[in-house]
Amino acid sequence: MAKIFIGRVQKGAKSFQTDIAGSFFSRLLGIMWQGTPLRKPFSKPLFFEFENQATASNSTHSMFCFVPYDAVFIDEDWIVIQVMQSIAPWNPWIVPKKPFKYLVEMPSKMAEKMGIRQGTKLSLKR
């Protein structure tokens, strides 16, 4: 069963609620199939925490993702190292230029609306 926990990502005075992929299955499933008859529409960000800070081994994809989304890559100090906006569906390999430990997949354009960009300091309250 996919364990999804709820957290709140903080950016200065702004914050947003996020689901936290808390099990192997929920990390594996991610946002795949959302917006199809199999799953609800993608409307809330999904937070991933990786065991180590890395690039390729922590990479993601947009296979079986039917809507574009933003990917916010965050290092172990909670600094945004890269924001990829409106990632198109069916991209087999998405990896930032620098190592990261955390990833937030969010609805397309949400990062821009929240003012999240490279260098932004974030935090998470579980």
C-alpha cells in the first residue's frame, strides 16, 4: 500500500501543503497516472527524500505522467539547486546539473507562482 504523509513546505512567510512519498510503493508510483480514470487529478505537490545526495541515482522521469509538472531539486541544506518547469509527459530521464537530496514534483507553474527558484531556502514541517 502506498503510504502518503502530509507535510508543509515553507519558503519564508509562504508555505504550501505537500504529500510525502513515505513508502517504497508511493515513491515508485509518484505522480504517474494522475489525471486519468485510474487516479485523481494532480493538484497537490509530492515530496521525495532520497537516502543520499546524488544526481543520476536520484533521477526521475515523466513516463506515464499525463500532465506537465514542475520539479524542484533541493540539496541537503534545503537550498533549491534547480527548478525544471513544465516538464513534458513521457520524458524517460530527468536529472539536474547538481546533486540533490530532496525533490518536490508540483503542478505546472506552481514553482513560479510560489516564487521558488534556484537559491531559494526551503524547509519541511511533517
